[in-house]
Amino acid sequence: MPDVDWKHAPKNARWWAVDKNGGAHWFCVPDVKPFTDFWFSAEPVPAPTFGFSGDWKKSLVERHLK
């Protein structure tokens, strides 16, 4: 598992992962809009790779909030 430094993440980032092309991204919590019955998900935000070199399919790391 990669050693993700969450100090570099946007405040609402919930996940970090690498895609099949080797690019790393932060993924943020979906935003539920008031008075609607659907949610919006922001585009992934570019992130450092933190030296990850494994299988991209196993790169997903969830942020554990305290």
C-alpha cells in the first residue's frame, strides 16, 4: 500500500489512487445539492504519486477521518 501523505490533499479529498497511465489523483466526497435528489462529484484532482510503483488496480487508498 502506498504511503499517502494526506497533508497534500484537498480538504474534502476522501480517496487517492493511481490510474492505468500512472497518474495519481485525489477523489473528493460527492456533494449533495439541497432540494435535489442527486449528487455531484467533482473531477479528480491531480496528486503526487508518492513513489507508487505497484499495480494501479490496487492503489486505491481511503482517507480515514478522525
